Amino acid sequence: MARLLADGHRVVALARRPSPHLPPGARFQAGDLLQPDPWRDAGAGCDRLYHLAALITFDPRRRAELMRQNGDGTRLALDAARRWNVAAAVVVSSACTLGLARRPDETLDEEDTAPPALAAANPYLAGKLAAEQAARERAGAQRIVIVNPTTVFGPGDRSLNSGTLVARVTRSPVVPVPPGGSNVVDVDDVVDGILAAAERGVAGRRYALGGENLRFSEIVRTIAEVTGRRPLRVRLPRWTRAPLAAAAAAAMRVAGGRFLTPQIVGDMFAFKYYSSARAARELGWRPRFRFRESVARAWDFYRQEGILT
């Protein structure tokens, strides 16, 4: 929103409740995606819809809620955009819908889709696939574009999404390092990609927005170096995948958990490696920040806000 306001645009922010972090100049509109009547006219006169609302949890006990919020909520938001005569809508999905690679030399792109077995084990992924399906179904009557950011680092992460790993590295004397890897990207690069998709994206298409493909050992080492921490990094052998997933299942049954599930543990032994060649070719988009810069920007933010010290 801050970027749009800085560029001179009028912004209407639809959210369940007001936030103290809403940028000055944005007009707040209270509303629940699943109850559209109170906000059905909120976007009248707008020419772009940026749909970023999503429930983020990997808890399989909340699958029905995820499908409602992320699947049905997207359908209702896009139907509203059509009523408002919005010229272009961007649905912000996730690179997880492209699937997982089992080898570090395998890179996935927008032509790949996570297999049904993976979606069955990961309710967040299932909800995002439902959101993408809603977008594709409506892309013939509206110009709707899908973007798929990878793991996002940088300032503004108040709920510690990717910051969970930064917190672990900075607070724990021992950090387990799984053998897999992930693509990482800066939050401001993702913003650039979302805006480029609204202007130049092809209706119904997905665009992966990713930076560097890095092993978790490289990610953890970089975070430690940037933050000045020196935890003991313990590499996990591949045979530990099954017992760790079982331990995560037991912990989830006892205490619940937003991120710690058997599927998420298993994913850390795979490679979330993606190509953003389509975004470069069709949107003219390329990431500006290296991962080390993104971590430094995130670390400065966490300390300034008192989130991590």
C-alpha cells in the first residue's frame, strides 16, 4: 500500500479490523471476505484489485477453514472486482502450488503443479490451489493474473513468517539444518512483481517471483553472519526425516501449531527451487536484492520494532 500511495494512487484497504500500521492516506474499509454485503461497494471506482488476504496455517485440523478463507474468499473478492469494473486483478498465491523438487538440480516453474498427494497432506497448499482455480475460472471475463512468491524476507514481517527462522538462529544455541533448500526473495522485489503483473501480466497466467535458490545450510549461515550470532549448526541426515515428522505430529496434537506439522518438516528435506524466467521475459521483472541484503533489511526492522533483539 505504501508503494501505491507513494506513486500517487488512491488506496482502499479492505481488512477485518483497522491496523495501526496502515499507511497514512489509505482508506480503511472493514469487512470479512466471506460476508460481502457490508463491503460490496467498497471498490467502486477502483481500477486495480490486489488480493493478498489469506489464512496462513498448515494445521490439517483447519483444512475446512483454509478452504473457505483462501478458496471461497478469493472467489468472492474476484466477483466483487467484476461488479466494480476493475480493469485488472492480481491474486497473490504462493510458489508452494508449483510443487517440490527432490533433487537440487531440479528447478520448477509455472508449468508445474503440486501433485494431489502433496495437497492432501498440506491444507495451506490446498487452499492456495483453490484460490488459483477461482482466478483461472474468471480470467476469461476479467483480466486476472496470479503471482507466486517464494519465501519472502525483508522489513514488515511483524508476524514472523520467514522471521521464524531468523528468530531461531538468533535465539537458539543449537540450530538443526535440514539437507533441503528453498528459493528466497526480498519483499520489495515481490511488490515490484505484483505491480508489474497488474500492468503487463497475461490473464490466467501464473508468475513465479523468486530470487536465489539456496540450500538451508547457506540460508542459516547467512542469517548467522548478518545477525552476528554463532549458534551450533547441526546438519540433519536424511534418515531423520521420518522420526522428526513423527515428533512434529505428536507436538501438534499436544500444543497445536501454525507451522510445525509433519508435512512442513518433510518439506525441509526437499528443494523448493523455482525459476522466475517467465516473469523476467513477460513482465520485465528481476529481483534487485541479494539474500544477504534482505536479511540485513529484515534484521534492522526487527530490532527497530523490538520484535527481535
